[in-house]
Amino acid sequence: MTTTGKRWMMSAIGQPLLQHSFELTAPAAGEATVEIAGCGVCHTDLGYYYDGVRTNHALPLALGHEISGRVVAAGSGAESWLGRAVIIPAVIPCGQCDLCRRGKGTICPNQKMPGNDIQGGFATHITVPTQGLCVVDESRLKQAGLSLADVAVVADAVTTPYQAVIQAGVRPGNLVVVNGVGGVGGYCAQIATALGATVVAIDVDPTKLASIAAVRGAAKTINAREVEPREMKRVVGAFATERGLSSKEWIIFECSGTAAGQQTAFGLLVHGATLAVVGFTMDKVEIRLSNLMAFHARALGNWGCVPELYPAALDLVLDGRIQLRDFVEQHPLDSINQVFEDVHARRLSRRAVLIP
Amino acid sequence: MTTTGKRWMMSAIGQPLLQHSFELTAPAAGEATVEIAGCGVCHTDLGYYYDGVRTNHALPLALGHEISGRVVAAGSGAESWLGRAVIIPAVIPCGQCDLCRRGKGTICPNQKMPGNDIQGGFATHITVPTQGLCVVDESRLKQAGLSLADVAVVADAVTTPYQAVIQAGVRPGNLVVVNGVGGVGGYCAQIATALGATVVAIDVDPTKLASIAAVRGAAKTINAREVEPREMKRVVGAFATERGLSSKEWIIFECSGTAAGQQTAFGLLVHGATLAVVGFTMDKVEIRLSNLMAFHARALGNWGCVPELYPAALDLVLDGRIQLRDFVEQHPLDSINQVFEDVHARRLSRRAVLIP
């Protein structure tokens, strides 16, 4: 194992990220050092970098929380992890507290998020607790035609909507609406389809709608620019009728993370509906909250994904039920400043994964 | 049995309610005619009468959906109900459809609400399906010092928050906040306390706060006029710390049915919180919906209560774990126009029950 790692550090909002070297010390008990295969660029990273959302760890800090790689050093009690290909959860709960024991690791007060609470994944190496690491079966990975770097995005873009879909209780025969089929929403649509739901995908970008239709992740696509917001419910309802699906109990995933998208999603409430709030925006929206009462509906927030659900989400990828390849593109980690700019300017239509 | 009944009919918004006579025909198969003991006046009735909220049944219509009474005639197959003291559910699901069979009677498409879908309870008699009727044990009623008319309010004011409390999963040791402790919220606080939660009651009316404290329905009361909205979370948090309760997973019941109250309630979200939307207002509110995501919280709407839960809610009343007496006052049905005016002008501090 080399004794020096490299990280690309954020020192201030919008200032160029700079490469730093750091010493690779031996991991502590229960921890492992992972040689990073790839780290995905998420809009959360851009929020820290461009919008001044504060990281919990003081700057300078390496961002990045969608990480895959191989364990190259292990602390006491973690020796069995040595050499394994792994995905690091975007949010690593402590696994010990009362909340973790009740399956509520996403609100664990001791949780660590790389690139927020601890040094992140835009680096050659990262040291993390082994708690929650997800093993990647490399023979299945190869059969699926994927590289270890490709599955970095499982750590957030795939597992976050996976947990939202599980939490919402999606079942075969459900009508699911996914609003916003970009980085996270596209996988949300694919996951809901894989679990037997009939999916309506809504977006303002016809390219994204075409991509999700091409991998059979949606049974119907709607360009939100072509339908009046107040007509959207009628259009979805007509599709439900056409397919013999219920006019009640729709499950709506808001993945656009925009105020306009949240308005659209809230406007789709029907009796017994579930609205899953997956995307994030600082913007407020003006809504009739009482509609939740009048429709006996519910709105479920979702933060990350507990490590317990990672293996099942990864299975869908390795079984080919979720297509990753068309939604991911690799770039050298050295080009991080250019890639951040390109993602921010929405010049990339696929998720960027940075390769050290 | 008499052959003629009387109803107080609404013919147009705000026009005096007028007494009409109607013929008591024999109930159809599976139906029963109930001689009404009392019918509570709910804000939903005022919404129809003053605010122009439309009833599903065309006018003229007798309003009223909080009904208790005695079965005086029964159709074929319903004979066993004859003579029984009963509470009529405010929302009567069909009991037969797929939704009803899955315990989702509140969104049953064939549900009937007296005073909305069918002739209501401001009358001497009403004919309803026996599906969902809740039997009242008259010896326990007497022991509790209550009359059959008193428990009319179980049909909405008690059971609606009861279902909301069950749906939210309130358990011993929970910190529960009830915002608005009037007709519905007061019972909500009492129910949550009865189930072992520690309840913080918030209202703008010191009389209501004193009443709920007097029956030990709340461990702490907060006058919302004396605390800045942005300070409210800190004040509740300090109380949680004082009692050794968690700073996460608060369960917040919004029962004020006002935009200001919904803002307050939404502002109390903490990690893993549940916000139960029990009160109704047509007004919209401006909120950061994404906070549900950031806190991994949820908002649960609640419409009425399925009949299956009525016996357990009534048990709490008959066991004295919910105090009704101090929150109910009886008035003659003949004074309905005056009582509507008094309730509308908020001149009554207790729930009015009209007695034929």
C-alpha cells in the first residue's frame, strides 16, 4: 500500500478545488481505508460548492459521497474486509444507537457523511467505519458489463430512491408517478418499474424522458412544458383509466428538487395518495396542506438510505433490472473543476463519476 | 314507532334552517332507523352553512354527522340491532369494496356521510346502513355519568383524532405536540396522554389551555400568542430536555385548521418527526416542503375514522380516560339557528349537542 493519498479540497465557495497530499495512516479499530475506484458528482456537492450550503466539517474539505473502491487497509476487528470491493454508504450511521437498532439509521445522530462530516470521495483514498459497507460481487459485476467505478452511483443516486420506493410501499399494480427523471428520478422510475409498478415519468427535458423510456423505466412520459399544471392530474388519470389502474392511492415521487416540481407533485394528490419528497430545494412552496387531510393522503420525506437496503438495491443493478450504463459517464478526477462547471451548467446529461 | 319524523333543513347558504316533517318508511334490507338522542355541531357543518362548501347531496338537506341514538326500526337482516343504543360513524364506508377490506374505509368511494351524502342528524330520526354502527353499553355509560346524547361527539370529535393518533403510532414515552386544543384537538391531547405520551398543548386561547390542563390532558401548555413562532421549537425542545424526552421523532398534531397553526406545526419538524394534519382550512400555506426530506419526517393526513376503531375510542370515554363532560353542552334542537350563530361567533367554549 502506498503511504500518500491525494484529495481535491474545497477551501471556499466557488474557489478552484486544489489537490492536496495526505499521509495514509493505519486505520483505527473497526475502520478501513478504501482505495477509491470512482466517486459520483451529486447536486448536493454543487450545493456546498456554489450555493454556500454549509458542510458539517470545517473547510478545507474534500467533497464527494458516492464512492466505490477496494479495501486496502483494515483496522483491528475489520481484517475480513481486506481486498474486498465495496460501496461506501453516502450516510454511514453508527449502527449502535437506539435509532439504528430500530432501523432508523438515516436519523442517527452520530451518522457520518463523506464530503460533509468527514473527508470525502474526490480523492485517491478514504478511511471510513466498516459499519454499513456494501460488498460488491465482482464476478456478477463483470457479467453485468460494469466496472467498480460505475457502481459508485449506487451510494446515493440509486439507493436514495430505492429507500423512498420501499418506504412508500410500492407494489405490483400500483400507479407510480416520478416527477423529474434526472440523476435520482431516473433510477426511481426504473426501481418502481422493476418492483412491478406502472410508471408515469414527468420532466421538462425531452432527452431525459426519451432516455428513461428507452430503458423501459416508464410506461408513459409527459413533458411538463406541454401540459398545464392544472391539467396534469386529468392526464395522469386518463392514463390510469386506459390501463385499468386505480384512480386512488397513486404514489408520487418528487425528484426534481424544484419548487415548480413540488407544486406539480402536490397537485397530483388523490385519495389515499403517497407523495414521496426525494428531491431537495431551499425554496418554499405555497400549497393547501389540508389536501393531505381531505384526501387522507401522506407525504413522506426521505433522507439517504440505510445501509441495510444497499445489497437489495445493488442486486437490481447486477441483475440488469436497473440500467446504469446509459446514465453514467467517467471523467478523470484531475478534471474535477471542469466537471463541476459542466454539471452546474447542466451540460452533462449523464451522472459524472470521477476516476482517481 | 311514530310514523312522522322532523328535520331541520338547510335550503341555501346562510338562510334560516327550517323544520320539515317527513314520513318514516320501513328501512330497507341492512338498514336501520335510529331515533336520535343527540347530534353534535361541528365546524364542518358551519363550512357548508356559512362558507358555501358544497354538500354532495343536493339542498335542501339536514346537516349533522355526530349522531347517537337508539335503533327503533330495522330492515331485513338487521333485526338484531332493534332497541340498541348506538353511535353512527360520521363517515360510513360500504364495508364491501377492496379498499374497505384493506382497512381503508375512509377513502371508500361508496362512503356515506350523514348531512353530506345523505340526510343528517339535525332531526328526530335518521335511516342508515347498519354497517359500522357502534354499540353503546348503557350500563357503562351510566356508570361514567354520561347520557347517550353526550357520546354523540364520539362520532367525529373523538374518533377523528383517535384514528390520527393510531395512524401516527403514538406510544408511551413519545413527545406529542397538539396545536389547537378546541373541539377536536382537546380530545387529541387527552387520547395521546391516555396512550402514554407526554403532551404539549398549544393554543391562542388561555381558557382552552386551562381546560385541557384541568383534565390532565397535557403536561405543558403554551400560549401561541406569547411565544414567537421561530422560538416555538426551542421552547418545546427545552421541555423535552427537562423531561428527559427525545429531541427527535416528535409527533405533532395540527388540529387548529388555520394557516397560522399549520405554519407553527410545520415549523416544529425535527428529525424523524410525524406531522398529523387533522384540522382543515381552505387557505394555502407557504412552507419549505423539502424539510420533510431533510428531517426524514412525514406528514399524514387523516379523514374521519374507520368504524373498526370506534369501539376502542368509546372505551376510553367509558373508562373515564377521556373526559367528555366538561367539553360538551346540550341545547334543544329547536334552537339550532341560534346555536349555529353562537358557534360561528365562537361564543360557546364547549361542543354543542342538539337534542330533539
